[in-house]
Amino acid sequence: MSSKVWLITGTSSGFGRSLISSVLAKGDRVIATSRSLEPIQNLNGTSPNLRLLQLDVTAGEAVLRGRLKEAVDVWGRIDVLVNNAGSCYLGILEEGGSALVRKQYEVNVFGLLDVTSACLPYMRAQNEGTVVMMGSRSAWTAETIGLGAYGSSKAAVHALAETLTVELAQFNIRVLLVEPSAFRTRMVRTANNYNMQNPIPAYDGTREENMRAYDGRDGKQSGDPDKAMDAVVDVVRGEGRATGKPWPGYLLLGKEADRDVRAKCKIMTEHLDEWCEIVKGVDFDE
């Protein structure tokens, strides 16, 4: 397989940093981006197949179009876009309100869509490309205290990926929705990410218990980010464990993701069976 050019957002830590290593190990080229170059400056000069680019996904469409032009000019093309940049803001929905949700969506939804829209003209001109959307198992398990803003943003990513899949197929552009469960990326730290604005005394006990629960899991998550990103690279390249398999569209990662998605599908199927008479009984009579 010829060398591919990957543009990866959010590479200062976590999945993004792991993905750089996985891609370079295959001999592909990487344009690694971060909101600030300072956290990734230590990567500069470590590989002839790696370039660094400052890119803030919330900078707006005009700025991002300029950044994508800079990225394309590096090696003349972008074969794989990985929308990895993301944030996780926790909090009780009544306390955080729409301000918390908007803050979450600016990065996880609107930023992701703006970067994708800036990249797609180049992929359409190539008549090929792959767009990887980093979603989350949380899209399936939003019935979790404190997770409303984050979980709903990842549910939006899920829906956007499905729509883009059918819209971009005519241009030979593939979409991969990656939905990991809990991995040791240190993304969730309540001291920095938990909304403490507009505290409502009725939620004091719930909030404190919720923060302890999240803090208690930090560093103990079962998922290995290096293994996860090796799997993503295998799927995109059609190699390793993905050899001979059809394009999946969805890639759930982690035993917890397997457990939780199966459980949600079971709940919905049982709901449809239990309420079938009402569910199917509201159409016009034939």
C-alpha cells in the first residue's frame, strides 16, 4: 500500500499522541495538530514523516480553511482526516444549563464539523479519502449523572457521521465512527472539567458523589489507548486484524463499549416488543 497522509487534530496527549506513533510505525506520514504548538513541540524533528501545525478547531470556518490549505501544501494531499480534538465537561444539567452544553458543543461538534468541511473539498478533488470521527461509548450511555453535555455531544457526532457516510459515498470518501469506552487518556479530571457554576443546594450530595466517582476512575480505566489506535490504523489501512473484512463504518473499542452497546440494544428491542401495539398503532389506516 502506498504511503498515506494523515491529518490528526488534538495530538497533545491521549488518543492523538498514541495515533501519531501508530501511523508512523506503518510508514505513513502525519500532520499533527494542536490548539497550541507548545505541547507537541517535543515531537518536532523526531521523524521525516511528521509535520506539526497549529490548529484550533474552534477558530471558525475562514481560519480553518487557511489552516487546511497549509496542511495540504505540506505533501500535496490529505488521505485521512482524524477528528480527534475534543473536550469533556461534566456537570449537573440544571446547574450548567445551556451554557455548559454550548461550551461542550463548540469543540466536540461545531469544531469537528468545521474542520471536516474545510478538508472535504480536497478529498473530493482527489476522488478519495477517509474521515475518522472520534465519538464515544457515552453516546449510548447518556443516562449517567454529570454526563449530559458530553454524552449528547457525542450522540451528535454519531448522527453526523452516519449522515456524512451517505452524503460522501458518491465521492469515494469513507467515514469511520470510532466509539471508545473508558481509556487511560486522563481526559476526565473533575478539578478542571466539572461545572461549579450556579450550584443548587438540592444537588450538593449528588454532585459531590459524582465527582468522587469520576476521580476514582482516573488512571484505572481498562482501555489501552495505544492498542486502540493500532486498531484504528489497521481498519483504515485494511491490514492486520482488519485484513479481508468489509469497511465497518462503526468501530467500538473496549470491553465496556461492547457490554454497554449490547445492553442498550437489548433495552430498545424489549421496549419495542412491550409497546409494539402503541408504537405501530398510530399510522393511518390502510
